[in-house]
Amino acid sequence: MKDLVLVIDVQNAYMKGKPWECNDTDKMLENIRKIIDSGKADVVFTQFLAPTDPVGTWYDYNTINKEINESEELNEIEESLEPYLGRYPVMQKSTYSSMKIPELCELVKEYDRLVLTGVVAECCVLATAMEAIDLGIPVVYIEDAVAGISPETEAATKLVIAGLDYVQTTILTTEEYLG
């Protein structure tokens, strides 16, 4: 299988002690690094940047989160992943779904599966999974390389993904994926 690993929005804002802190990001980061270091697949990073000319609810989102969205430090990719950024592309987006990036949609056609890691499980990761499925792309959800707002919302996301597990998705741990 030829896989593309997508590292979704692992930015400082979502790390421990930061405004949008996600659950167990240390474990998530460790597993993402294991997957990348394995050399098993190609990798693409995404970086969420707030829309510059927001409309509708994105206007409200930008207003509420103005301080975070305008912080260069909070929007940077997490420090332990910086060594990989020179080797793999970083694609910027201003929507939840990474599949709104035209270059990514073209690139993923070269692969058998899209492997999802990153944040936020119940937001950007789930939106990406659903849109990839709609495009006919098989999705692998690495449950211990994804972080959500809480263990409960992570479990709910996994339950939704599991509902598609019979054909369109596969749920694995890092160990199972690398095995």
C-alpha cells in the first residue's frame, strides 16, 4: 500500500497549557514522530490559518478568536515537528477540512490511502475524513496519533469513524499501523 500521512494542524495553540489545548498531545506527538520516522509513507503537514476575508460563521469565529488567530507563535507548527518541515510540505488552509486544499486533492490521487493524524479529532480531522470519503479516498484513522478536546469527544469521533469502518475507513493504533 502506498500511503500519504496527513499531519493536521499540529500547531502550538492546541498544545498543553495553550488556549485550544487538546487531550494527551504528548502521546499524539510521540506517535506522529514514530510514524514519520518509520519512513513507511510520504507525509504532508497542514496548518490552519484563519480566513483573511471571513464570511458567515467564519466572521464570528475570527471575531471570537482574534487574539489566537493573530498570534504568530500560537499558529506555528509544534516545535518537536520542526525538523520534519524541511523534508515534507506544509499546506495552509482556512477551513476545517484539509480536503479544501486543491494541491492536496491532486496529490492524494497518487496514493492508495490517506492516513490521518493531528488535531482536533472532532473538528479538522473528522471534517477531513468525511470529505476524503466523499471523494472516494480510503481513510486510515490513527486513533493514538489524533487528539481531541476531551477523551469523550475523541471517543465520539472514533465512534463516527467506526460507523464507516466496513469499507471506507480503517481505525488503527500507531503500533498496528507500523506493525
